Amino acid sequence: MAKHRRPGPPNQPPRAVPRVDAESPLAAYNKRRRPPMDIYRRHRPVQEGAGHLRPDEPRVLEEWDGFAYEVVGTAPDLATAQEWQGSSV
């Protein structure tokens, strides 16, 4: 019996994996350098926990640098952090 593939949740972006160029010697390396879930910018609450419950608390802003998320600043509240996350990299 074959396995069935189900599409992901409708509220998440598709996890489209770029094709690997067989002639490129760095293809496997470049694949490993992609961020988890292809999210290059993210924000986290300063005081840990569920950030959506405390929208007025400050946020830590993080960007993917090719190996790990790096702290690049702070935002005073959730709305400002979401605006930063949605802006172009």
C-alpha cells in the first residue's frame, strides 16, 4: 500500500524546495544553509512564552545569517515587530 501525501496547513507558506543542480559542487552546502521553514526574519517575546497573549510587550528581532538566527534589534510591541518582519530583507 502506498503512502499518501497530504498538503500542509492552509495558514502556512508552502515548503517549496528548490531543485538541486547536479553539476554544482556546492548544492548540498547551499541546501543546508537555508533557514528552518524558509523564515529569514522572526521576532520573539523578550520574556518567553506565548507572544500573542501579550501584544504590548517588547520583542527581540532576529535574522537568519546562513548558519543561525542573529539578534539585530528590538521592537517595542507586536505590531512594530510584525511590520519589521514583513518588510523586505
